Amino acid sequence: MILRFSAIAAALIVVVGTNPGVAGAVTFVPAKQVRVSYYLPTGRATFSGIPPFVGAAACSWDIPLGTVAVFKDGRPVICLDRGNLGSEGWIDLYAPDREFGRDIERAYGQRTTVRLFLP
């Protein structure tokens, strides 16, 4: 299974997640257990005002906007959205369709460990 990944997401992750000159000092969290789910297009922008794209995620309130989460297979996503996700350890990945969402479920299950790069 190959999960598709957007060039826009890659560019944002490089700028926000790895460039201290742009994003300030980056804090690294080597392992955090999170709940994983996906959300489908709503026609609305994310909480941060950017339209959703593959590589964007809604994150629980304990994970700051702009955080880059890297999954066990190396897939990076950037937290740009919020939702009714509680306050502890939840990442809701944007999926353009149900097939992509099912790929997410198969790849990560309901819980997994991620590495976090906090802005």
C-alpha cells in the first residue's frame, strides 16, 4: 500500500518543521502515543485558515498548530486543524476520499506512536 502525499504538504513541513529561521526553535518529542482517525472534505478551510490537503491533520488541543507529526512509516503530517478531538493525543488526518481514509486505518490502526516536531 502506498499512501499518497502532497507536494504542498512536503513544502509546508520543510518550512515549518525544520527551519528554525522561519518557525523559531523546534522542540522534538521522540515518542507520543496518539489516537488516529481521518476526516473527509467539508468544503471549509482548516482552523488555521488554510484549505485542507493530503498531509494536513486536525490535532487535539495538547498538540500545537504547526506541529509536524511523523508516523512509524515516515509519513509526515502537519497540524493545521482542530476538531472535537479532546485535549490529549489525537491526530485526525485529512483524507480526500473514503478509500484514502481506509488506507490510513489499515496503516496505523486506532492508536500508534508518532514523533512530534513542535514549533
